[in-house]
Amino acid sequence: VFEGPRSTVFAVMDGEICTPPLSLPLLPGVTRLVFLHLAREAGLGIREEPFTFERMARDAEEVFLVASMSTFRPVCRVDDRELPAPGAVGSRLVARYVELAESRGELGS
């Protein structure tokens, strides 16, 4: 798994956020960078490493996509396995993202 259409994929596996590294042929999205920063700020474990669809389908506790145009999209199913959408980690990060954007006047009321 590299990325979604115009989005970065994040999977929570073994309690840590996993996302493919920029050494792979993928776009270094701004929203990806912001979510990684927010995860570090929250003290969450982060692993930038490649992972297969099969591993994500088997091991992911939650999966979400981030992108500049859509910000945050929870994934509710991987293969035939249902996932919490949004899950606890993604919910926490997107809430902090919205809080930060509102404080900077970047979101309308």
C-alpha cells in the first residue's frame, strides 16, 4: 500500500500509526506532514514503513486517509473486515487538526 487517490494512508497497527515512508514513490502531502506532527505532539508512536494490503487487512486496528481537499476520511472496511470508522486515534488527531485550524482562523464557523 502506497497511498490513496490524492491522499495518504495511515493504519494503526500494534498501537502505532503506520504510514509508508517518503522513500517510496508517493507524494509528500502537506496534510500528511501535519497529521504526523499532531501524532508526535500527542505522544503517539509512529512507524514510517511499507506495508502490504494483506497486512493492513489482517492487522489494522483502524485505517484513515488524509488529504488537503478532504482532510480526513476514515476507512470502515478493508477487504471483508470491518473497522471502527472513525477509530480512537483518527478521531483524536482530526479533532486536534480542527482545533488548530479554527484557532488560526482557517475554518469558517
